[in-house]
Amino acid sequence: MAPDLTGQAFVSVNGDADPVPVFDCQSCGACCSYSADWPRFSTEDDEQLDRIPAELVAAEQSGMRCEGGRCAALTGDVGRHTACSIYELRPDVCRACMPGGDDCLMARAAHGLTVE
């Protein structure tokens, strides 16, 4: 099934004839509220992990603390306006999630947001 791109903004990339959709993470937040199993620490060193506030780290220290699948660092309303309270300190798994990538699209679909 083709994605619903109704109302989505598009831009041409490198003169490509087929424009690509523009994603605005701050009006989404789906990837940060998709699964309590997803925001796992994997490549961070101890120094990186020490900078993340302890109250936002899961008890077993395997990843970010989540409440009902939502990362504790996420603020705002998913699908409307969101932000990461530790954006500059966010773990590598969060940095690796690219707007429009497979993880993004899967999370958006799970929240019933258009797969733009």
C-alpha cells in the first residue's frame, strides 16, 4: 500500500525529479513513544551515559526509562508538538533514527499518523 502523502510538504533533493517528503520531528515524536524496548543503549561509552540524568535511565540501565512505551525524556503531545528534554545528550540509538527512515515510518504507522 502506498503511503498517504496528503498535505505533506515536498522538496527536490539534488535536482531529483522525484521530490521527497519533509519530516518535522517536533510535530511528531512517534519514534520516541513507539516501544519501551527500542531506546536501548548499545554504543555509548560510560562518559556519554553519565551525562544522561539518572531519573531518565531505566532501572537496569539498559536504555532510557519509558512509561507505557514513551521515553521519559519526551515532552509534549505525540503527533502535535514534541521535544526531547535531553536532545543534546540523547543516546546513539536516538541519533540514528532518521526522519523518513524505516524506524520513523514504522513508529508513525503504529500511532496512526500518516506515513509521510
